[in-house]
Amino acid sequence: MKGSIGVFDSGYGGLTVLKEIVKQLPEYSYLYLGDNARAPYGSRSFDTVHQYTLQCVEWFFSQGCSLVILACNTASAKALRTIQQKDLPLIAPSNRVLGVIRPTTEVIDNYTHTNKVGIVGTTGTVSSGSYPIEIAKFYPDIKVFQEACPMWVPLIENNEYNNPGADYFVQHHLQNLLKQDADIDTLLLACTHYPLLIDKLRQFTPDHINIVSQGEIVAKSLVEYLKRHPEMEERCLKTGAIDFYTTDSTTDFNNKATIFWGDNVQSKYADIR
Ligand code: DGL
């Protein structure tokens, strides 16, 4: 049976990825789920992020999805490997769950000339060490510098990211990151919420630094994945429909999702707990 491609985030951030995926693959059907009732995931433990993410992945499977993208760095960093290696073989061996870290690290050398890359992300993503570990596998010559920005997601989720109050937290973390090495020439936004901060980040980042968002990278990587895996591609429904689900209030989701999606969103409730 064919099903939609599932796209997951703890909240709204994954919408920035879904938007790019739909641009590149408009013919497919998509199911988006934000686990807003339990967001943010950024400062939660490995076990908790794994438990929540697995429940959501199982929900996608129950809706007929056989391919799920974790459009969340925190879930990709803290839950993806366990889901792929331990859970999937038991619950749905022919289904696939993909993350956002691998596709991003695979192409990071396209952006840096100095081989010095700065990463901003949630506390969970940064402390997992996933980016330095994955980048070292592909590009051992690239040096990675990280900074956890625990206030950025709450500022974005509360629609305060364009206000002057956000300036302090943006500047503070950028300075902490950039002072680690004067030759950092690439700033990777390793959180799917952060593209909303792009204007503020540009304002406080020296011009020569490349700011990299993941949406387009992840979308391109999905295009290639579907070419390489016709057995998965065949299982993906093509109606062009996009359905949005949230584990919290649909009214709140519809209001806030517009900021990320740029258009009206009509969500449905998913009872996951
Ligand atoms: N959008 C998630 C990410 O990419 C972070 C949001 C959260 O902390 O839940 O890491």
C-alpha cells in the first residue's frame, strides 16, 4: 500500500524543511507532525527524546507512511540511530526513517574555504557531538566549532525573534562561537527553527561568513534518495496533498505555523502520549 512521506519535528521548525522538500518534490503527498505538546526537545535527555520520537514515528507508520524524515536535529542527533538500528527491525523492517544531520554533513565542504565551520544548535544537538563526529568521517580536515543556543527556539516559538529583545541572545551566542576561531567562514544552522532568525543572524554576522540553512540540502538529498531507492519511491503516494498534524492545540498550531509556512495551515489533532 502507498502512503504519504512523513515529516516530523518537535514543533514548527520542520516546516522550514518541508517547504523546501515540497518545492523540489511537489508531486508527492506529505504528512507533517509537530509534537508541540512536548516541545521543545532541545534540552531533554537522550531517553526522553528517543521515547517521544519513536512514538511519533509509530504514529506515522499507523497513518500508512513508510518513509519518515526527522526534520529535527535534536531528534536526529539523539534518537535516529537507535530507531534505525534497534527499533525498526522489530516494528517495521521495510520502513525507513531518515534524519537531517547526515545529508548536511555530506555537503558541508561545499561551503567552507578555510575548513573551519561554526555550528549553532540546541543544547541536545551540540552536546550529542553528532556534527563533529559525522563531519570528521567525511572531512577529517574540517575543524568544527559549536555553540548551544538554548534561547533561540523559545524566541522563535513565541514569535519574539524579530524583536529587539532577541538581539542580545543572537549576538551573545554568535560572539561565543566566532571568538573560538577567527577563520570560521561558515555558520551552519543546525536547528530547523533557525532559518527564521536569518535576518538577525545576517545583521550580526560578518559579511564574509556563509550562513547555511538545511532545508534545501535535505530536500536535494531526498530527491537523490528516492532515485537510489525505487523500492521506497514506489511506496510513496503522489497526490500533491499536504496534511498537518499537531499533538497540541490545532488553533495554536494554525496561528504559529503560518510564520514558518508562509501560508494558511489547517491542522488536525494527533493523540500521541
Ligand atoms: N527544530 C529542532 C531542531 O532542529 C529543535 C526544536 C526543539 O528544541 O525542540 O533541533
